[in-house]
Amino acid sequence: MAENFVAEAWSTLAIALVFIFLRLYARISLFGFRKLALDDALMVLAGLSYTAETTAAYFIGAYWFGLANSGMTEAQRATLDPSSGEYRLRINGSKTHVVGWFTYTTLMWLLKGCWVIYYSRLTDGVHKMHIRIRVGYVLVAATYLSAILVIIFKCYPFKKQWQIYPDPGNNCQPGFSKLQVSYIMAINTATDLYLMAIPLPMIYKSRLQTKKKITLLVMFSGGFLVMIFGILRCVTLLTVSTLLHKTALSPYSPLLSILGETDPAQSGEWSVRESFVAVVVSNFPMVYPLFQRWYRKIRGQDTKSSSVDPSYRLDSNPRTGRSKKSKNFQHPLSIPNDTAWGSDEAIVLAENGGTV
């Protein structure tokens, strides 16, 4: 594994964990420790999954030298001595690839779960929005289960995923399984599109100031960036799989010089990059108000008073500020000190007729 990737992997992990810490700090400082929600706990689990994924990627390159049960001719498989060091490296590399897929998938779907829970608070009481939230819960749970089943049962029996001879087939090559890569990329993209479709239309239809609206639209469109990285990861893996199949390079060949920008190590690189972007994007809406308060404090501005429009519950009438549920109701994410949607953290939607 190239030294620059090692530095990139651990540094991006450190930055992502800092974002998770800042998220928790912001939530605790504003609401108190007892007000931490389920999505905050899931984000901690996501941090652990990301750490495990990065560790797996590191082991694949640093300890197993990028070797697995792929990229071999039938003759090479037949003549490889089971007691050799290379055989052990390929077995361990294949097993670590399986672990990497479990941790990657768990991380991505934990983040999706965080988004759904966050949106359930954000849209509480909005007309018919509970249906979209429930569909989101079912979609996230069902797609995660299907992804795990594909990882496990794409190759049966399970131990064939590190079989070397005879050739177990592409489905049993965990690092470059076309079925696994394509399926998980497809459902990952589909769920991200659905989740982004929950807040973006409401923000677009709101009566927020143009600058504030654009800021929120950009903030909640981060899923597009995650999807781009996911698609690049998929293309890289499928390209490497095709090239390795055609060339059947020997294990200690100079892969980088032959394959150039499509060497197998890039699969782990794009995985880490996608995970990093996903973690940062998922925490940014909670960390952004904290950055704003720090910026105002540095500039000597008063962070205890609000100079923006008051926030309203999503189904409230902006002219009266009164919710259908209770005239004294305050949105679960509406908090004092400039940290409600429409100011720093919570979304303010002024709907036609006062409802969505």
C-alpha cells in the first residue's frame, strides 16, 4: 500500500471522527446530555464502523499486499502451494475483503438511519410527511438486509469467498464481485435519492431568503456528492476486475505500472473516500450552527440574541406562528440562541395556506 494512501486513510478517519465529536458536543451543549437522540447513538456506531472499515483497508494493503483470490489463471491456482506464504496472504486478503464489505455497508446504512430519524424530528406534524418517513424507515431496513444477504449468499457456501483452487468464480471473489458491487451501488444510490427527496422540495417551496434557501439546499444536497464517490468506486472495482481477469497477473507483478490508475489498491482508496464524505455530509447540518457561533464569537458578535426571523413549526402559519397542534408548540429542533431552522439549524417553511 502506498504511503500516501495510508496517510490519507488515517487522516480522513481522524477528521471524520472530529466531526462526529463536534456533532455530539453541539447537541449536548444546546440540549443537554439527556436530550441526545437515537440518531446520535447511531452516529457513534457509524464512527466505530468507519474505524473498522479503515482498519480493514489498511490490513489489505499493508499486511496482505493487496492479494486475494482474484487475478489468477487456472494454472496459477493449481500450482500454488497451500503451505506457501502467498497462499496465506491471498486467503487472509479475501477474508479481510469480506469484513471490509460488512463494515462499509453497515456504515453507509447507519448514516441513512441517522438521516431518517433526523428528518422524522424535522417534519413532525407536517401533513402526510409521516408516510414518507415510514417509507424511509422500511426502505433503509429492507435495503440493508438485502445488501447483507448479497454479501453472504452471493457465493455459497460462504467459505468459497476465500477459495483459491478451483476458481470459485467472480461472485466468490469478494474484492471484485460484479454482482455485489453493482447491487450495493444501485440500492445505495436509490436510497440516497429518496432521502434527499424528503427535505429538498420543502426547502425549495419555502419563503426563506434566497441566500438562506441556497445554503440549505446545498447542505442537504450533499448526498449527490456521496453518490458520485460511490459510482466512482463501483466503476473502479469493475474496471479492475475486468483487467485482472484479462491479464491474470502474477501476484508480485508491478500492478501499478501495468494498470496505471486502475490498480486494485484504488478500490480501498475510493471506499475510504466515499465513507469520509458520507460521514462529513451526514454531520454537517448539526455542526454548521456550531461553526457559525464560533465565527460570530471571533468577530465579537452577540451569540445570545437573534437577529433573524423567528422559526415556525413546519405546518404552522407564518403570519401567526401558531401550530395546528398547539399554539405554544415549538419545533423539536427549534432552540434559542439563533439555532433554529430559518436561522442556524432548523428549517423554516412558509407553506401556501400554512400547510404542506
